Amino acid sequence: MLRNFLSSVFRQQKRGPYDHLSQKEIKLQIAELEAASQRLKKQNEVTKTTKTTRHESKLKINQQQEQRIAIQVAYLGWNYYGFTSSNTENENKLPTIEGHLMKALLQAKLIQDPAMCGFSLSGRTDRHVSGVGQVVGLNVRCSSQERKKGQLPYLRILNSILPPDIRVLAWTHVSPQFHARFDCRSRTYHYYFPTQDLCIESMKKAATYLLGDHDFRNFCKFNPSKNLSHYRRTILSVDVSVLSQGGFGRIEIKGTAFLWHQVRYIVSILLLVGQQLEKPEIVQWLLDVDKVPSKPEYPLASGLPLLLYDCEYNQNGFNWHREPAGRTKEHFQLLWSEQMTKALLYQSFVNASTNFGSNNIHDDGENRMSKVKRIQLGGRKEIWTTQYKPLMDRRRDEPYMLKQQKYNALHNKTQKELIKE
């Protein structure tokens, strides 16, 4: 009876997943499982090797010796949102020169972490502003073997990665304490402008008042977060000249250091003087902060024609290494040819527009536009107005000290609220 009971129990048990398979089918299943097992084993081995290689690579970079160098960077700024990158997450949407430079340094494995390479630069440039004399200081890798064989070809490596409108022109060894901003003795800016309908002599006279040490609070943009103790800066030289090419002029300004937007506000005033909307003495009045303690409202000149031309250092110990002159010249010659071709096309449009202005064509807007005055602010920036209001009659900003006090009070209040939370 027990035997019959056990037999019925075994018959009622569920059949296994392979019970219905024949012996041949079971062998095929086993072969497939063994093949899959071998594939997984190989994949694991590859993953381990890759992880080991990456780890060893990081160790090798960490073990590399570093040296501090300075590089001279040239860039056309109209495609970029300034030199300095304020937010790496927005780098794709708002590209900067520093962002591209860091990407190239990382790709070339010359640095491991942008935040740890001791990066410094001679001067920040804003959106659309170009530079040919920008100097950057940083620490880059250099092993003992590389020192024996000779220095790495930094220029060739970086320029092969950087976009065409950014180039590293030269590099040199510097001391470990070198700081591109604080060691810079002077900066020179160039600003290009069309000379049509401008009184150059008046601009030259106004420029002479800028020379020397002055309080330039009425020639800059106020930034309360900097908490500056003063706004005095020294202008070493200013020159307004007419170029031989195509009816353009150039303003050259050299100073020990500059405030935020200082050069562009100076240019704005000089252009107003050149258009005879202001007298040259307006510069004197704006520099007298006792009589004019706060800046009148006036527009900022365009950043497109502005160029950081040169940064001066104590050259003792500097030995600049450069690429062959022909290679760099040919590169910029190609870019120049492309832009000149576009300039000639624009000139054709200007000529065509001029030809339309014959006596047989009636201009519907002639009477209306004759009452409107165009005020040029450099580049493509201009203002149209029916009546110009002199600077000294315009609304003025709050005094800087009052602005600073308001900012500090708001900042302290915010900090206390954060501490309470």
C-alpha cells in the first residue's frame, strides 16, 4: 500500500523543464550554454583589461612631473561669449576661448584637471572681443624622459586640436610663482572704427585728457561683487590715427590695468566727440568725480572691433618658442582671404545700393529719415535719434558708494537667512 502511495505522489509531481527533450536536444542545449559562458568570460577579461589600462594611465599622469609655462594665445572673438568660461555646463551653448583651450589641454593629456593646473590669464576679454597678445600661465605635465629628449611640441599639439580661429602662437618656461595677471606690467588695446563723418582732431584732443592716473568710475561698469576700494587707473598712452586701408581709424590705449568695460566706455565717449555731439572737454568733466560723482547714462561701444593687442612683462628669463613663421602666417592668411572675399561682396551691395539713389527713383522715407540722426558706437552698433541729449543733462546712476552699501546689506541679509535655514 505504501508503494502505491509513493508511486502516485511521484506521478503527480511537475515534470522538469528538460524532461520533454530528447537526448540529442539536451546535448544541443548544453553546447549553447557552454558557448554563451565562453563569450561572457571573454567580455569580463576585456573589461578588466580596460579598467586596468585606464587606472594605469591615471597613475602615469599623476606620476608625471609638472612644469609651469606661459602661452601666448590669439583668437577671433566674434564667435565666442568671451574668454573666460563661467559655467562649464553651458559651454556647448555659450562657447568660450578658455573652454576650447581646456578641452585641447585635456585631450592632449597636458593637464588632468582644469581646476588644479594653476590657470591664470593677463586679462579677461568680453563677448566678441578678439586678442592677439593674450598670455596664459599654467602647469603642464613633463616627465624626466621628455626633458632628456627635448620639450614636447606644445604648439603643434594644441593647434592641431583647437578650432581655426584660436591659435597658440608661442610658449616659454616661467617661474613656479608666475601669475599672468599680477605679473603683467601693461596691456595695450586696439579699437578699429570707420572715419567717415568723424572729426579726428577733436578725438585726439579728447584723448590727451585721459593720460595719467585718474579715477575712472565714470568710464566703467560697476560690479559690486568685486568690492573695489578705488577706481583709479593709469593710462600710459593714447593714440588716435587714420589707417591707410579703406577709410578706417584706430584708437590705441595702453595702461597698467583696466576696469570692467573701461576701454569700450572710453571709445564710446571719443566717438561721440568725433561726431561732434560732445566737446573734447567732456573727458575732463567725467574725470572730475567731485563735480560728476556718478556716471551719466550713455551706451557702451561695440566689442566687435576691440583687440587685446599686447601684454607686457619683464622679459628676463622669457625665451619664447614659436612655430615657423610661414606656418602661422599661412594659417591667418587663409582666414584673411575668406573675410576679404566677404568684404568685397559687401562692397558690391553698397555700390548697388548707391546706384539705386538716382533722380528717377522716389525715396518715400527721405523726408522722414532727414530728421533722424545716426550715432555710431563702433562695429555694427548704432543708435537712431531725432534729438541728441548732451551727457551732462542726462539721468545719472546712483553714487558707487551707495550702490556698494546696498549690495553689501543685501548680501549680508541673504547670508544670515541661509545660516538660519
